[in-house]
Amino acid sequence: MAQTATRSKPASRGGTKSRRGSVRGSGGGQFAGESPELLQDYFHEMTLIRRFEERAAQGYTQAKIGGYCHLNLGEEATVVGLMRSLRSSDLLYTNYREHGYAIAKGIEPGRVMAELYGRTTGTSKGWGGSMHMFDVAAGLLGGYGIVGGQVPLATGAALAIDYRGGDQVVMCQMGDGTTNIGAFHEALNIAALWQLPVVFVVVNNQLGMGTTVDKSSAESDLYKRAAAYRMHGERVDGNDVLAVRDAATRLVEQARSGGGPALLEAVSERLKGHSVVDPAKYRSEESVEKAKQADPVANFRAQLIEAGIVDEDAASEIERKAQAEADAAVAFADDSPHPDPSTLFDYTYATPVANDSRRLPADPVF
Ligand SMILES: Cc1ncc(C[n+]2csc(CCOP(=O)(O)OP(=O)(O)O)c2C)c(N)n1
Ligand SMILES: [Mg+2]
């Protein structure tokens, strides 16, 4: 069954903290019942991701980072809201736009930056790069460069959990463009048929590279695609961290308690190009301006100040902290060693297999 879910928009002003530490109903407006500390924590994490991505873009222009590099700029509220719906033991699969997810899933920013820099201290020992972060301990099972590649794998992980009788849930993040890949449909079909504990999340930033959703999808209300598999689907405002958290938490807990899979569509705006090398010339000035107006980090900051959760100084202090953490991540990456080329194939297979049909085992790679 398909439906949409949106939180009511800010009605209010000047929240006050109750003695129990949450924001009081009448004065709290859109933050009623929320812990002020938690709201500050969300703002900090969203800002950290923003600063991290800005430093990643800079590192790319300095040729410190090679390969492809896609940023979460403009998607910070979606990233943080989604990750706050998961337990640390839950599993996450993402597309290649995953730096923010890695940080919000609990991986130190330094290890994420080190992966971008291709250093041994990175999440994939420097061999994965921007698109292939992986950390079993944190429950991040990749980072996939093939559009839709993660969707059947996430479904398989959910089958494994179900088979073993575990209580974990799999979250499978993807972009809007991914919903036109065959594997998306195959995976949703089997997940619904077998009622697997997986929540599919479509981050609808309204662009698949330079192509808009309405030019690529016959059904551009992407959450409705769940209906084809008799799966629950809903849409949420991806610029609203609390709305994303609440919708995702509901669907994750439903999946955990045997209620089956669901599809959540989070709509937001990509602030920059598809990847760091894309000047996004296909975008109109209007659409760029619209994206700027929708900036979830700037808007959340303004809302927190308006509701009295933080004042200007406190917000700036959180921003200084986030900047320092992003800078420290860069310093950590810069100081970390490059991998030795002889380790190139060390992590490709679980057992040693020559990775080149023309070479015999133990022949030098370079
Ligand atoms: C199977 C496959 N086809 C094409 C590509 C090239 N490609 C890389 S990203 C991308 C667009 C995907 O857009 P979307 O799913 O909306 O994700 P976003 O980049 O917006 O996060 C395409 C076509 C690819 N990586 N894999
Ligand atoms: Mg997209």
C-alpha cells in the first residue's frame, strides 16, 4: 500500500526546555518532545558531513584523491535521519555516494578520508576509494560503484538474517536513477515474496547524473513502485532530519518485527554536480537557486536558533568543532602510509587466487 508521509512544517517559535530535558509542546513547535542535546547532535553530524565533503572536494582538486568521488552535499539530513533509525548491529548497503553514511554509521572520519586518499588506514585499506568503503564492524557492507549492484546483495543479506533467525535489519540505500535498473525490481520482488527484513531507501535527489526523474521514470512518484510488489511504500521530505528519522525508524522496526520489507523515498536536492568533476552545466540557474534555498544544514541551523535550542554562539561553536574534525580527518589521511603495491590483490578473494589469467600465483604484479 502506498502513502505519503510528511511532518507538519514549522509552526512556531521560541521553544523552551522542560525540566525533563525535552522541548515543551506549545513553545517547541516542530521540535516538541525532542531532546535539545539530540537536536544539537544531529546538527553537529550534518555539519560534520558538510565540512568533510567540502574538504574531500578540495582534496580532489589537490590531486590527493583519485578515481571517482561523489559527495553527499545537500543530502545531510537524509543521511543522518536514516542512520539514526538503525542499531549499530544493523547492516547498511549504499551506492557510491556514501562518505556521509560511513561517518554517520560510526566510522571515524579520519578512516573515511584515508580511504579517499588511498591510504592503508582507510576503511578498505586504501584499495577501495570513494565508492567502495567497507567496514564489517560498523555494519557497512559497501559502497557500490555499479548502479543497483547493492540491491540484490542487500536482499541476500536480509535472507541470511532471516535464515539464521537474527534480529538485524538491512537498509539498502540507492539513488532515484537506480529504480530503473533490472536488479532493483528482481530484488524487491524476492524481498516482498519472502518478507525479508530489508528497508529499501531511494534517495531522490531528482537527478541521475544529468537526467531528471521525470525524463527517466515513467512513474516518477518513486515510492509507488513498491506497489508493484505489494510492498509498503512512502515518501518523506529528505531535507527534514526528524521526518526521515521517524519514517525510517517505523519501517526498520516493522521489518525487524517480521512485518516485511518497505520502500522509503526521501526527496532532497543535490547541491553540486554528480561527482566532483561535474560542473552541472545542465542545471538551470533556477534549479540551483531552489537547491540552495532547500539547504538542509543551513535551514536546520536557522530552525534551531528560532526555536531557542541553540543561540548564534552555540551554533558557531558546533560548526567550529565540525570544521576541526574534518581538518583532523584530512591530517590523519595525509599522514597515513600508501599501500604497498604488492598488497593489491590481498583482499580481493577470501582465499588466495591469482587475479590475472596471464600470471601464475606468486608472479610479481608490477
Ligand atoms: C550499471 C551502471 N550503469 C551506469 C552507470 C553510470 N552511472 C554512474 S552514477 C549514475 C547515475 C545514478 O543516479 P542515481 O541512482 O539517481 O544516484 P545519485 O548519483 O543521484 O546518487 C550512472 C548512470 C553505472 N555506474 N552503473
Ligand atoms: Mg539521483
